[in-house]
Amino acid sequence: MGGQKKALIVGFNYPDTRMHLKSPANSATRFKDCLMTYNGFLSDDITLMLDEKPVLSCNYPTMHQFTPSYFQATATSTYASFICTKLYEMIQNSSAGDTFLFYFNGHGGCTLATDFNNNSGFVEYICCSDGSIVTGVVLAGNHSAWSITSPNSWCSHCPCMPLPPPPLTWSLCYSS
């Protein structure tokens, strides 16, 4: 058997910020539809996290009807903590033959690697729309450690944040 297929799809438009984007929520919604239509993912096995309602054009043929689940950030629960919790759950609940996919559409960046040696000399990070950032992950066997930086303590390249990036310890492979 092929195992279970699980996905976490994130689309951040960063509404009401100076770095507002127009299409990540749309792209994330369409990506979920594509996984269900062409790749055998079930709706119940996909978490779609958006910070703004998608505006899908009339000419886009949506194969499946679904309602995005919204997560409201609070003082004690950030977007980054939600993302890391979902990724952790996917990993912990997986077994041989399972497939899990993480898709992120939004702001991110890279900084020089000071504490982590990799081929590029840089480490990448994901900027969440509430000001939190996913800055690290270590996966070794059954051990997972996530590093989250709270709002108001990350880079100036992301929406509305004045401080330089913190030291990072995670290398994230992504394509744009």
C-alpha cells in the first residue's frame, strides 16, 4: 500500500501591512484543489491555513468545494506555533510509506549561516503574517525541535518588523 497522504498548505497575504501580497491565499487554495484532483489527497488530510479569504476568479475550474480553515493568532498562540504544531503532528503520526507535504506561499528570506554549516552558507526562514517566524528545525530519528521567534523580534524584510534577523539554525529547501 502507498500509505497516507497528509499536507499542510499555508498562504499568507499579510493583509493590512506594508508588505501585502495579492495572491498567496488564492495560490494555496488552488494548490489544495490540485492535490485533491490530481494527486489523490483527501480533503480531511489537508490543512489549509490562510490569513485572508481567497478571491478565486470565475474562470478557474474548482473541482472540489471546501471551506478554508482560519487560525486566529493570539498572544499565546502564533501562526508560527500553529505551523510547527501541525508539522510535528504530521511527522509523529506518520509511518513507513506515508507522504507528507508542506507548502508555503508568502514572505521568507535568508541570512548568513553563523551557527549552522551548509552548502550555501545561508539559512532560510518563513515569515508569518502575525509577526512570528519559523527559524529552526532539527529532525533526527524520532526527535524534533522547533524554534519559533515571537512577534516584534524578527527581520526588517518582513511586514512591519524593525529588528534584524535573529541567529538561525535551520536550513529550509524551497523554490520560488
